[in-house]
Amino acid sequence: MATLVTVLERLEQVNTVTGITFNLLLLYAIRRFSAINLGTYKYLLTCFTTADLFLVIMHVMMHPRAILVGCTHAVVTDTVFEHRSVTASFVAFQSVPFTLLGIHFLYRYWSVRYPHLIELFSNKKFIALLIAITVGSLLSWFLMSYYGTTGTEDNIARRTVVDAYEQKYGKRIENAWIVLDHWRDDQFNLILFMTVLVTNVMMISSLILACLLAILTFHHIKKADKMSAQITILQRKLLIALCAQAFVPSIFVYIPYVLTINIPFFRIPIYFFHDITIPLFTCFPVWDAAIMILLITDYRRGLMGMIRKNKVQEESVFQVTSTSGAENSYSHEDICLELVADGFTNIAAGVSGATTGLLLNVMLLYAIIRYSGIKLGTYKHLLTIFTVSNLFLVVLHEVVHPRAILVGCTHGGTTDTVFDDRRITALNAGFQSVPFALLGIHFLYRYWSVRKPHLIQLFSTPKFVTLLISITAGQLMSWYLMSIYGTTGQEKDDAKRELQEEYERKYGKGIENAWVILDHWRDNRLNPTLVFMVMCLNVMMISALFTAASLAVLTFNHLNLTSKISTKSGRLQRKLLIALCAQASVPSLFVYTPYLLVMNIPFFRIPITIVHDASVPFSTCFPAWDAAVIIILISDYRRGLMRMVGMSMETAKVLKLQQQLQKPSAIATISES
């Protein structure tokens, strides 16, 4: 734990220096290199960047920490004042970027749908209204954090977190605590429940509002016939940059917030989330500024020219000329976004290529066979099946070379094999569903092992095993049939030709027949067959995730409430369930999230090609990280493999020592001769 704390503290220090540097550079770029076309939008960018700088400085001054002890969540700041109001202020200021993002999306929507309203952003009364909304949101968070939580009185919960903090960080803080003691004396706390409920509603509603404005803006950009081609390209690029910017705080701020606030309520003791929450906050200002510099070409070129001491070119990203009759012409921004996509693709492929996936899963397979304890029972067979399926997916990816591509509102998936057949592509899509069927079976096993242990023996009966195989095969066949019959790609039409041309331009190879195409808006009309097919796939994916999450919550809850399980067995079950939840998060992040995005984004006519370019490389991360998570979290496997590596190192040391001891005797023999 001490090592993890040290690593996280170093991460915070690096992010502090980098965050200040990047945001100062962005502020300079906004002031120095903003084009006239940006108008008042550059002032919004300035406000956002200033807010990021303030968050970095505030973090350095307050030294916040989040900690979990049992089912008690607590936040504290380490300052000379040592008061809860300082901690509540820190929590409240984390809401400011999301209020500003809502204002950004409103600006973008009005600039497309109601351009005559943009002048309001220069009106003093309207600016005062926006400031009042931002301050009101901040005060709401402050008041809920201060009055809707505990930490003022000296009780068991506060003493527990004070002692835990002193043990972990070597310093005792008495009074600066904001405590969410959800189940004090095993009793439901209504005030805390209402506080958590209101904060969840505020966070989710702000994200929904931003998503809704983004979708409406993309839709009106697509439908607009009064805007010139130049303005349309400008608005689309600015909106894509804003969506990328909004993605950063969602990952580094709101998701950690939602997890740390809600996990203790469900009595799930995953301490790791609380340890990394505050360090993750420090990543937000860094990546937020980096994305804006990367995606807005004026700023990137200006800063690069300043670094190289060359004269910055006068042409602007916002002065895009359209070539009549050239449907496949590409602006500088398109190339920029493709470079970003290629960067993400190369990173994903490098981190978890075929070699890493094969190596880690073979190691895990060996560990399951060699180091599985008797206490695991038949669960080791489920782990074996999951690991073998991961190995199969790695080999399948190397054999079929899948790709996803987006042209306009048409999504296409293909495979590069000697057969050049769309059935191969449909099979590849079908096999991606197997891990989720297996995860559902894993969670059922864990739930039964805690709630109904007498049913575990069913996993050894041929009939029940056959039923589980049938369910998995049925899900695979459902995906295959919907991919082959619910999509287009057989006939030669405009959509297929455009995808072929784009694929050949991007990858340098022509593929004729292996296409599975989602042509959502054929001839500018919604395709009802595709709507039904995508809706079925969405329901299957979301229901699988919901089932797994429900079983996990029920298992955690029963582990905390039951008295029929021994302490040792309860500890083992909890560790295995935490390992399974961590394992489930890997395909959710690397497979289902990209799948949901690439299937649904074209429906809303949102041309974010980077998601499609990165989706297949992201899916290759799953087998490698999945095996790594299991090896790290199941101590029997981790220790067994470490002992094996340690023995190899000891053997090498012994051999080297023997060689060194033999050298003097050999020299002495030669000297005597």
C-alpha cells in the first residue's frame, strides 16, 4: 500500500507541473493565435482554461484525499485551517467545469440553430445570468457537502477514518472531514441517501444536457442548408473538439465521483477506487488543455512555430476552402483527426498486441492449472474456459484482421482474409459476445456460492453444463444472424462503394465482398430493418451488463448481511467477487462501450470517425488486460508466477556465481602450466 501511495503522490506532482504548463501555453495560444472567426467563443475557452489553472493550484494548496473504511466514505483536506468548509469548497469547485461545459455546448448549439442569439454572450445581463448559474451550482454542492454529510461530531465513524488516514499517510487530521456514513449502526441514513440521490441527479442531468445539445447541434449541422460549406466545416470541427474536451472530465472527474459516492452505499468495499480518485482528478486539467491544443490547429501550429522559432503560417484552420465537385477532398482538420485516431490506434495495438495477449493468457492458463487451491473448487474450470476464449479471440483477430470504418452516416465492418466473405465478418462480431455470456455465468456462480451454495453442484452436472453452452452458443448465433441478415453489404450500392474507396485510401487495400454495413439513412431515409436490429443488439448488451451488475450488488449485499459464512470464507468470496468485478470492467470498457458507440453514433448523424478507427484496436486490449487483472488480483496465481520468476532468477544467479568461482581456478591452472 505504501508503494501505491508513493506512486499516486508522484503522479499528482507530475500532473501539477504539467497542468500548469499546458494551461499557461493554452492561455497564451488563445490570446495570441485565435482567429477572428472564433468571435466571443475564445472568451469561453479562456474561462475554461482559467478554471483548470485554478483547480490545479487549489489542489496543491488543499492536498485533498478520499478514503474508505468499511462502508464509510470520507474526504479530507490537509491545510493550516483544518476545517470542513475547506473540504466542502474543494468538492464544490469540481462542479465548475461541468457548468462551463454546458455553457459551451449551448453556445455551439445556438451558433448553428439560432445564430442571432450569440450576441447575448456579449450582453452584460446574460453574462451575469451565466455567472449566477455557475455560482449557484457551486453553492449547491458546497451546501450539500457541508450540511448533508456527517463529520462535525466526534463519533466512531470519524475516529475510524482519522485512524485509517494516519496509518496510511502518517498525519493525523481531526476536524476537516466530510463523512458519508451510509449505514451507521447498521441503520439506513435518510439524510445521506437524499444527499447522494440529489448529487447523482445533478451529475447525470448535466451530462444528459450536454449530450442532448451535442446531438442536436450535429443534427442541425447536417440538416442546415443556409450555411456555407466553409462555416459547416468550421462548426463541425469545433463541436468535435468540444466533445473531446467534454470526454476528459467525464472520465477523470464524474466517473470517480459517481463510484466513490455510490459504492459505499451498496456496501462494496473496493478501496482501490477511493485511493486513485483524487490523483485522477489531477489528470483532468492536463488532458483538457492537451486536447484543445491538439485539436485546434491554430493553437497547435502557433505553439509549434513558437517552439521552432519559425514564422507561423498565416493560413487558419478556420479558413477552409471547398473544392466543387470533389466529394472526397480532405481538409487539414480531417488529416489532424486521422492522425489523432492513428495515435490512439497505435497505442492500443502496442499496449496489447497479439504477443502480449498470448503471453499473459498462457501464463494465466498455467497458473490456473498449477496454482489453483482446493478452495476455488469448480470455479477454476470457469476461469479456464474464460482464458481459453481470450486466447481464441487473440488468434481470431490475427487471422481475420477486422476493421471498422465510418463514411458520413454509414458504418461498415470488414475483415481482411483470403475468403473475402461477409460471413467471416459476421462471425467475428458474433464471437465478441462470448465473453459477456461467460461473465454472466461467472457472476451467477459467485452469487450462488454465497446465497445458495447447494446449487453450485449443478456446475458439475452434464445437463446444466449443456444448458450453459447452449445459452452461450445461442447468443453467438443471434449476433451472427443479426449481423448477416439485419445489415446490408451484399449488393453493390453507393454506400458500399464509398466504404471500399475510404478503406483503400486509409489502408491501401481493396476489399470487395466482406462488408457488414449499417446504412442508417439510405437515400436520406431511416432504415427500419437496421433500427430494429440495432435496438435488439442494444437491448442484449445493456441487459447483459445490467444482469451482471445486479448479481454483483446482490452478492456484495448478502456477503455483508449474512452470518452463516465463516470469516475466512467470507473474505475469500469478497476477494473473488472484487476480482470478477475488475475483470468485468475490462470488456465493458474495451468491447461493449466501443460497440455501443459505433452502432449508435451514425443514427444521430455524428461523423466522429476517431471512434470507429479506435474501436477494433481497443477490442484487442481486452484479452491482455483481462488476463493481467486476474493474475494481479488472485493472490495464489500472482504469488505462484512470482515464485516461478524468482526461482528462475535465483538459478541464473547461482550459475553466474559458479562461473565466477571457476574462473580463478582456471587461471591458476594455466599459470602453473
